[in-house]
Amino acid sequence: MGKSADAVTTGSGVDKCLTAIRAMVLSGELLPGQKVQQAALAEALGVSRIPVREALSRLQSEGVLEHKSNTGYTVARFNSEDLAEIYLMRRLLETELVKSVDLADVDTAAMGRLHTAMTAAVRADEPEEFQRLNQQFHFSVFDASPLSLVRQELRRLWYMSDFYRSMYLYEPETTRRLVVEHKAILDAVKAGDRRRLLKELDTHRTGTEKIVVRRLGRRRS
């Protein structure tokens, strides 16, 4: 059946579609509430509809997309109350993960490199790159936890709110503040100070939630 069929068999075709569609949502190329056209995606990505269909199904299970029998797939749309619930669940899950982590097992050198790269992304005005590195930075801590199901659910919550969190990345003052907060998080991990780490994460998360809700209000006013 050709290269597309081979890619589907190995899973690389589905992974390619997942990465591409997530990037479209993150960048705003696919907006909340917008219908997702399977045929157009398949043509744009150079694959058959099979991996596209599988990718869309996975994104639905993650909460990134919604599906209705009469309209097909659309990008999930959240209001401020939905986002408040997402941030509440994030706080609960992230707290449990941090409590279960041996901070000595966290690769702080890798976190340091990510922080340096994020700083460079801010200076170069590359918000999408900053967003990608930001998730890697945080999950450097979370992925050190043995609680695999909790990690999986947390990652789903992050994917669900990717587009909304990306809205504040176009504010230079905000991204510079995030770099400072990330340094405080990194320093707490290096010090092995769990209580301080939880405090820094709470401050960071609460601040970003307020910005997201404020930006969401502006978009709808």
C-alpha cells in the first residue's frame, strides 16, 4: 500500500499526525470550536486518512478535540470555569507527583539546559518553541515520579489547555517573568527542598492561570 501504509503499521504516521495537529491547535491555526477536516489534514500531511483518523481519536480521548456524530471533530472550547477546573486538577496531581519524587533522581543538568534554551526562545521571540520547552522542563520533575497513571492524566490536562496557555506567551513581560519563576523552581529542585518546590510551583501555576483567564476574557469581550 506504499509508505503511508508502512507508517501506519509502525505507528510513525499516527505520531506524525498527532504532533502536527497539536502544533496547529497550539499555534491557533486550528481555533477552539473549529471543525477539523480529515481529508484536508491527510492531504496536507501526506498520509492516508487512517493515521489521521487514529490521531483524531487519540486527541479526543485527551480532551483536545470533541466529536459529535453529526458534525465530526472540532477543537475543544473551554470557558473560564472549565479552565479553573483544569488548573485545580493540575494542582492536585502535580502536588502528588512532587511528593512522590526523589528529588535526587531529577536530572537538574537537563533542566538547566532547558531553562537556558527557554531564555533564548524568549529573546528570539519564539513563543511556540518556549511552549514546547516549558512542558519538557516541568515534566523533568513529574516524570521522575513512579505514579505512571497520575503522570498520564496530568499530561492529558496539559494537552487540553495548550492553546489557552499559549495565549500569554505573546506577552514579553510575562515570558520574562516565567523565566525567573522557572529558575526558582530549578533552584528548589537542586536544593532538594520539596516544600520550597511545591510553593514555587503553586506561585507559578496560580500566576499563569490568572493570565489565561484574563486573556480569555479579552478574546470574548
